[in-house]
Amino acid sequence: MALLNVDQLSVHFGDEGTPFKAVDRISYSVKQGEVVGIVGESGSGKSVSSLAIMGLIDYPGRVMAEKPAL
């Protein structure tokens, strides 16, 4: 069983006419005992995806965490 499941996470900024896709449909899961690193170039969406997973940015997609909360 995964401790964290991220399914089709997207974060877009701007208006509907010209949205900027900061994160576009990423999915992954983290199982107990796994270590995960998110790497990428500057501006690739690492911080934005982390903020969305923590619930600090509204997003379409699904993020599920096993209890107790991480």
C-alpha cells in the first residue's frame, strides 16, 4: 500500500484564455520505506507541485495520503 498517491496533478496559473501550465498531469506513488527526490531545472514545477500536495495551492487532480497524516 502506498503512503502517498498523486494522480493527474495539474497546476495552472493565469486566466482561461492564456493559462500557464506550471505542472501538467503528473502521477506517482510513494510506498513505505521509499525515498523520493524531485529534481528538475529552475522553473520546472518542483516547488509548485510540492505546495499543491501540501494543500497550499488549489489544483485539479487527486492526492491521497495514508493515515496518520504525513
